[in-house]
Amino acid sequence: MTDIEKPDFEHALLEANKLLIQDGLIETFPFQAKKIVKSCSGMSIQPYKKAIEKYGFNPKDLGSQSALTVSKWGRKLILYNNEEYKPRVIWSILHELGHDRLNHPLNPEQYSNKEIEAHFFAAQLLMPEQLILELIRRGEKVNSSFLQEKFGVSSEAAEKRLKTMNRVNWEWRSEEEKFFDEYIVKKFETFLSSIHPRRPTFDEDYEQMEADRMAWRI
């Protein structure tokens, strides 16, 4: 029996945003996915080779996936193929973290909407839409190559991100959502400015002029 419910994009966005604003977790882009998993979940994370040697997994059971979540001795484990293309592995690890944070069943591949939610969660963590929109407002031309270079993602992930930017209506936002939007842009101002510094507003220019004038008086 398959799940026919629509993906809950708002929930996936909220859970990713919570991690983005958490102090000491994600400070810039790109970041280490394994560190995030260890810091915000009770799951262990192991490469396939160690999973085979330490936990006795059959290589055939791991298949060709970049990462998967399994249960062993009552504990969840994320297993990943560290021989694959690094950006793809990072995406897959965060995809598995998304399943955990969104309380998905252990075999979510049976539920297409759960897979979509986990993909959306991973995309928001790796390439926050708030930052992409802010960079566009600052005059950056954001395309696939830009996202790959600045956020350290694969071409496939970058292209999917651009195609799914319209999954969230950024014009009609709740007060809670606006809080996250503003906080995320403010938190990552150093990262944003390293790409495209924000031009000061008229009021900010005037305040700086007044501060300079007062400094000369002293």
C-alpha cells in the first residue's frame, strides 16, 4: 500500500530552518554533513566499509545507494558510500537526516511523498532559499554553476533547487516564517557579503555620516 498524501513542504521547510538558525551548528556554506547529523540527532553515521566490517552488513544489502538509514541493535544508523562523488554523498546523508527529523518510517521509499519531503529538507539545508533570494535581490545572477560554486553542491542538486524554488510562496508568509527568513539572512550576512556585499540604505548612509561628523567633533 502506497502513501498518496501530498508532500508537506511547510513542515520540511520549518525543520530545516530550525537547524539553520541553531547556534554553532551551521555557520557557513558548504558545511560538513556528518557533523550536522552527529550534533542534532541520536543516529550514528558510518561509511559502508565500516558497516560491513563492524556491523556485519552484507554488501549486497547496501546496494548502489549513496546513503541509507537502517536499524541495528535498536539504534538508527546512517550508512553512506564514501567512494561516491562528495557533493552527492553529502546530499544523500542530509536526505536521510531529513527522514529522521520529519519522523518518517524506516522504509520511506515506499512513500513517494516522504521522499520528496526529505529531498526538500536537504535542499533547504544546503542551499537556503532565503539566501538565494537575498543574493538575487543584491544583483547576483543565480544559476546552476553559481550554486555549485558557492554552496558546494552537485549540478543535479543545483538544477533541482532552481526548478523547485516555486514550491514555497514567499509573498504570503506567516509571522513565524518571516521571523525565520529575517533571522537566516541576518545570521549568514558574512557569507552573503563574501559573495555580494549589501549596499547600505539611505538611512544607514545618513547614520554613518552623522557618526563620522560626531567623531570629527571629538
